[in-house]
Amino acid sequence: MKTPAKRYLYVFKTKRPAVISVVTLSLLVAFWFCLPKPLFDTPTSYVIEDEQGQLLGATIATDGQWRFPANSKVPEKFKVCIIAFEDKRFMYHPGVDPLAFGRAIRQNIKAKHVTSGGSTLTMQVIRLATKHKRNLWNKLLEMAMAVRLEVGYSKEEILTLYAGNAPFGSNVVGLEAACWRYFGRTPDQLSWGEMAAMAVLPNSPALVHPGKNRKALLRKRNSLLDRLVWNGTIDSTTADLAKLEPMPDNPVPLPRSAPHLLQRFRKEHLADKGNNTRTRTTIKASLQEQVSDIVERHHQLLKANGINNMAAVVLDVESGATLAYVGNISHPEDPALESDVDVIGAPRSPGSTLKPLLYANMMHDGLILPNSLIPDIPTQIAGYHPENFDLGYDGAIPASRALSRSLNVPAVKMLQKFKYERFYDFLKKEGMTTLNKPADHYGLSLILGGGENTLWELSGAYANMARVLNHHPKYKGQYDPADYHQPVYQKRTDKVESQLEKNGLLNASAIYYTLQAMEEVMRPGEEMLWQQFASTQRVAWKTGTSFGFRDGWAIGITPKYVVGVWVGNTTGEGRPDLTGIKTAAPAMFEIFRLLPLTREWFPMPVSAMANIKVCRQSGFRAGGNCDNPDDMYVPKAGLKSPVCPYHQLVHLDRTEKYQVNADCEDVGAIVTKNWFVLPPSTEYYYRTKNYQYKTLPPFRAGCPVPGNSNTMELIYPRDGASVYIPLEADGQRGRMICNAAHRQAGMKVFWHLDEKYIGQTTDRHQMEILAAPGNHVITLVDANSNELTVRFKVEEKKSGSDKP
């Protein structure tokens, strides 16, 4: 009977080929999968570069190390130096160098302690990746893994792994981070002496450290330079000069050219869970520095008024690429300034900067023509009472001039006609992401800064308009939806194919007239101030000031560039004179002077226009009663725009001083003329600003006045209005000032409140009334028995929840 040992021996002899195969296969599998995946999983620094690859800034990695993402290319000088110093047969061995290993054993035996490990560069990469302790077993394991690494990686890739993960003293890991920390330059810019110093550092980074043990570092560097002379890499003269170069001293600060863009990249990278923490941006380094200088210089002037923060961005229109990104001033030494806040991406009240988008939408839909008159009179809509910046009124003003002067009341009137819900939807399609509440929350205040937007998205929206207009000839009148996109700051390698459509989000002709109106922006009370900013190139621009003087904006457009500037306090504190025209516009035009000069302007998209007759006085499509209309190219949607509502036929006597009719004048003696007639309240303000306006003549005595003559209008309160009359200091309810307009000068108007006579006015029709909370009726009767009735309500308490 066989013993167990004999049975096992018998089985092994009979099954030996199979056993050997299984063992061999197991060893091969173990060998193939012995490398960790990924090889290095240590966190890396966030690194941003300009368009040419120049370092703009970097953060320290989450483990406290300066470790840049590995670069795909190792500088030739480092390659030669590290091979000569660490592993002279690196290019020939399979990961393990038997000669070096044997030499290390002999040296260790002779010295009776470990003086050399015999590790190749490949084995050092394995040790850096696995962090194995130094013992015989781990050394054998490293040797096997090194051979496996050589099987799957090229020599160049292995050198890249080493250069990206080798320790260089203190908390500096990797060649690139070390070159920036010790020399303030890229590895490609290092001399032979500097690169030799870098090559010897990883050999014993804890012992040989810049700033201390300098003699040991100097000795090793010079020894390496001698070795480079011996192997013919450099000549002796080059080596002697290299030995005279100073050794690296204490670490130097890394560039901080775009700290807020670095912050943005890190935030977006974490949100997207990306892999590579290095990005090549579209920033132009020289322009970035110049814009930063402008922001800093203007900040020094503004901080005297308690205005502490400022931001600027420059975009390329064609690509939407960011050429300069200054998210704030840069004063980390003063935490009170909150200069670490990136204002470019911060939601702020945009003031009037959305008005051009509304103007373009109105023309796109044919609701107005470029110069259509828009009412500019005291207005109250559902308790909302907008006012112009100068608290004055023009009665009526061409839409283009209302935009250039940034008048609030006409803008609200236009939005009321366009509907704020539609405008809200448009802004969403444009790429505005900060309007995170329903449209009803903002109401009509949306056009005056009632919502929040970012400088990033606003500048991008303006660039979208310019891009669409530039592409109109190229696309032969069609539109590419891809022209509407957010700005980008990272270089794009993908190409987006154009998917042309017949209609665009905004018509090119509507955009054209919008930019024309924006070319000479003015402000009430400061009509000539803009001229001091006149640039040598044409710029369409818009400023904005938020409620309470908290934000000042200026955004300018040329066919090639968009410049956006924000000024204010990150705390939200308002300051006197913090207006877009005074604080942001000067910086914006100074930035434009940095950009390449061009006299080109946007092409007029004639193919998207129609030539029609336009009323010279009203700017509306000419009707039959308009005298001497002008021929004008307008957006094609203007073909369906309203006909002039202000011209009418009037019947006059032979002197043309009085209106008459067939009841009081022979038909043959009646003179019929076209007359430009505005509503009484509009006329009341319009004629003070337009001397050429001729009021409608009164009816001659004895002529019956038609019931629909519309001779009187109550300016405030409007019919159906809800008003709140505040309490005075003594606790009594104050009086309400009512205003009316009458077409005929010197006409007496008799006022009645709730059917009780309260007084009369002549010429200046203004009346103080005392009205208790509740519903009321005002009745006006003029000396010709014309009557006007208006109903309104006085609220008991001021509502803070009502939205216009």
C-alpha cells in the first residue's frame, strides 16, 4: 500500500505537464496584473496655462504637496542628466540592470551596510507608485513589477512617470513643480547647471534640500556636470560656466496672473468630477496682465469712495473665447476687501444692461421700428411706479434714443407690451441661468435689474448678438443655433457643425439696429460725458446701475471683441456716484484701447430688411395721414408693425387757428390738414422738449366739440390704479398730488372727488387731495363741459408682496 507522500509524488509525476502549465499560467497572470491601476492615484495641483502654455497659476494639491499633473514630454536636458546620474544603461535594460544590482551588492557587503540599492529608474517609478518599504522581498517584487512596466510602457513614458512623481525636497513633487518653485521658470527654460541641480535632488531629497545642505547639493551637481563632460553631452567650457551658476535658494512664489479663473476651473472640475487638473486656457497672458493693471489702477481711485471691488472680462466674439479674466482686485493681504471673491461669476443686479435685448426683441417681433415713439410719462402699473434716472419725463421718445439714454419708463412700457413672461423665456434661451425664480416673481422690474445676472453671462449674451450679426453674410441669411453659447475659457478641440435654420432667436436686422443705438450711449444729466471716452474705434456699449447704487456695469461690443466691467462692493453696500457711467465705463474704454485697432463695423444685413415708408415724426409705419414719410430699411417684421397712431385729419377754418366742422362752417371754407397729435398727458411733457411740436388748435367759439375729442387726461393716478399714501410724522395720512393735462392752454378745469367739488386749476393742472383708504372717483370737467372720470383705490398698508 502506498503512503500519502508516494501517492502525491505519483500524481505529480503523471500530471506534471498540467501542473507546470497551471503554475506557469498563474505566474504569467500574476505578472501581467501586478501593476496597480492607476499606477499613481495621488492628488495633483490645479494648474492653468495661457493659450501658449505659459503658467498662469496653480494650487497646492489636497495632500499639501506641490504636484503638477504629469507632462507628456520630458525636457531633453533632464532626460540626459537623470540617466547619467541615476541609470546610465536605462535605455537598454528591461527594467532591471544586473550589472548595477551586482555592483550594489558588492558595495553593501564591503561597507557592511546598505550604501547602494542598485535600483533602476524603472524600479524607482515602482517604488514611488507603491510606496514599498525597503527590504529584500519588496526589492524582488519591485524588480518583477519593473520588468512588467517596461513591457507595457515606452522608455519615454517611464521617464515621464518619474519626472512627474519624483520628490524634490520639502513638499515639492515632480520636475515641473520643482522648476517653478526653485527657479520660477518652466523646465524647458532651465540651463545645464540648473537642470543638473534638479536631476540630483530626487536621489536624497530629505538630505539635499535647496536652502540648506547647499555644499552637498553643489558637490553632487558639479559631479554630474563632470560626468556629462565625460560622456560627451557637453564640453568642458559649458560645464565650467554651469558650475558658476548659483544654486537654488528658498522656494519662490508661483505666478498668480489669473487667480479667480484658477478658482473657477477648480470649482467646475470638482463639480464635473474630471480627471485632468491641468487646462490650457484661451487667456492671452500679456493682455491679462494689462487688464489686471487697469483694474488695480481704477480700484485705487475708487476705494477713496468706499468702492472696493472691480472685475473685467474680455471675450473674442467669433469663438466666445476668454482673452482676459480678472475676477476681482488682487489684495489677499487685506481680507476686508474680499478680493478672493470671483465677481465675474457672481449673480448681481444688472441694472439697465438687459434693455438692448428687449429693444432687439421688440423689433424682431415687429412691435416697434427702430425709432418708434415710446411713451415717457408718469406710469403706475399694478402698484409699480418706475422712474427715470433724472426723475424727468420726455412725454414720448424714439425707442432708439430711449435705449441710448437708458430711460426706465419707456423700457417698462416696452416690456409691458412685449410681456415679461416672454422676455423671461428669451433670457433663459439666451443662456441666463441665474433667474431661478418664476417670471411672476420679477414682473416688469426684470428690465430694470429686478433679477440677478452675472458679468460672465451678460458679456456672453452680447457676444452672441455680435456673432449672429457677423455670420449673417456667411450663412446667406440663415442662422446657426450654436452661435448662442456661453463664453469659454478652455481651448476647444471639437468642431461643432453648423445646423442652419431659416429663423434665429433674434433677427440680424434687429441686432444691427440695437448695436447702432448703443454706439453712443448717454445718460440723463450727463449727455456729453460719454464723449470723453470716445475711442479711436467704433464701440457699441451699454452701462447699468443697480438700485441703491450697489453695482456699476459697462459692456462694450465691436465686431471682434466684447469687454465687460463690473464695479461695486462684494458686500452689496451701495455708495454715492457708484454708477456705470462714472465707475465702469472709463475702465472699459481703457481696456478697449489695449485691443487691436479696427475700423470695421458690423455689416448691414439688407437681406433681412424691407424698405418701407416710415413716419418722420412718430417713427411708426407711415399711414395715409403722414406727411413726407421717409424711406427706411427696417427688419422684415416691421412690415406688420403698427401704423402711425398719432396723425389725424383735422378741419380748420381759413386762418388755420381754429378747428371747425360742418355745424359751424361752410364746407367749402374748411381747410383739411394732417396733424401730428399726441395724447394730452404725453403732449404735456413732449412739447417742453420739442419746440417744433404744434399743439392742436382749439375749436372756434360756437362750434360743437365732438364727444371723443380727447382733450383732457389724468396723468396721475391712472384709471384703475392702486396707490399708497404714507402717514406723516404726526401720524395723519398725507395728501395725494394729482396731475392732469389739457390740450388747450389756459382752459379751466374743475375737480371733483367722489362727486364733491374740491377746486379748479388753470394752465398747471395739479391738485392736492385727501383720500382715505378705499375706492375713489375723480371727475374732471373743463369749461367746455368736457368730462373725464377716473377710478382708483387707496391702500390701507403698503404691500411688499405685490409684483408688477
